Amino acid sequence: MSHKLLTFIVAGLCLMAGLPALAQDKGSTEIFHLLRNEDLAKKAQAEKEVAAKAWEPHLQPGKIQFGLSLGRLDLNQSVFNQEQIIYKFNDEATYWGDVDINGGTAFNPVFHLGYSLNRWLTVETLGGLSFSEYKTTITNRHRRENDTGSTVDFDEPPLGEYDAEARSLLAVQFGVNAVVYPLAIKGEGRGRFHPYVTAGIGRTWYDMNSNYNNGSTGSNDMNFGGGIRILADRTISIRLEAVLHTNTLQWEPDDNFLVLNDGSQPVPLEEFPIDPETRSFTEQMVTSYNSVDMSTLNMSLGFQGSF
């Protein structure tokens, strides 16, 4: 019996001695996994820091580029000019004169979508929109009462309520441009600051809220300009740009100048040129307008992403 008891005592002591070792092994295993996860996180962070330090600013070929520029379009010029055309009508008299409509400076957001063919050449499409007000100036004014046989009043009548008129002018742009970085043609395009020149063709549509035009009119557009692109990081750039647009406006006359009394009384769109022989006014329908050559400057600040 003493031999068996001694055996049990020895076995119990061995078991008690082994439990701390098992507990220590288990704890060591858990600590090993925690240290391993921390090491992986530190390694990943170190790789990111190395990659960030390794990037050098440079123009990248083969990139899709998307950008938005916010600026202004200088429409502060004549957009309509016609001599001796009707500008006012009421029950008493008809008024006409030399009408000149001038636009104003317009807010002009422009979207860009392009592709960099190489370090120094990018082809991009652009679309823009501007909305502004225009004001009308009328000189050399005349008045004639609507009664049959009435004569023309050569004393310039006051404009009355018409001189305060201000209406809207809308311009929509679409085009294709080439963007050239001249310093990168023979270089590697390194650095953050990259001046560029741009030129392209497209089309501009104009529409104004007026009694004279029959809807919008489109015109072929040519543009050229330049700017500077600043590389902020791998994907984001800042663009400062100035572009001059040139096109020709040719409005189409509306059918009537006014329609009164719920559509039952149309007032024809007429002009009153002076007959050079009789030196008298000739009343006739307007069939066409003078064309207007436009030169509009767009200045903008924008952001561009390269992917």
C-alpha cells in the first residue's frame, strides 16, 4: 500500500509542476500573435512612408484626366446691333431706333475630360455654361402715332419704362482642345509647376430672353490661351488658365415683336430704314440681322484629377 501511495504522490507532484508550464506556453503563444500583428502594421506603415517619400512630382503619360474650372466669361460687349428697329409699341404709338444690346460678365463653370498621350501633350473635351444679364441702349429714337396718316415725330421721345430693362443671356460651350507643355517636349516633365498653352475648336450656343430673336443660335468657336498646372500630389492638380474664344453671332428674327390681347393682336417685327432718295422712313418686316463678331475671355481657377 505504501508503494502505491508513493506512486500517486509522485504523479500528483509532476502534474502540479506541469500546469504552470502549460499556462506559460499558452500565454507565450498569445503574446507571439499580438506581436506579429503589430509588426505587420508597422511594416505596412513603413512601406507607405517609403512610397510617399519616393514620389517625385512629374507629368504622367497615359492618364485619364477629369477637372472642373470656375471662372468668369467676359460677355461685356455688344451681342445685338440693329438700326432703326421697333423697340416699343402701345395703343397710341409705335417707337423705333438704333438698338444695341450689351452682355455682362458671367459666371462660367467649365468641365474638362482628357487623356495624356505623352508627357507634353493632352487631348481634352470641354463643356461650359454661363448665365448673365444684358442691358439695352437705344439711340436715334423716333415715334409715330398709330392713327392712319400720322407723321413721324423727329424729336427723340423719352425711353420711359424701357430704359430699366435687364434680361438674361445664356451661353453654352462645347469643344475639343489640345494642351501642350512646351518645357516637357525635350525634358522629362519633372517638377510641380508646368506652364502650358492650349488651343481648340468647338461650338457655342447663345440664347437671350428678348423680343427680337427666334430661339437660340449656334456659332463655330475657336479658342486659344495658356495657363499653369500645379501638381499637388499624385492625382490632384491645380489649374490657372486664361482662354480667348472667338465666334460670330447671327440671330434669327422672331415672327412678331409682341403678341397682345391673349394672342389676338400680333405686333409685327418691323424696321424703319431711311430711303436715301426721299429721306423718309420706309416701314418693312425684319428679314435678317447684322452679324456680330464676338471675342470673349475666360479666366478660371480649377482642380484636376489624374487616374
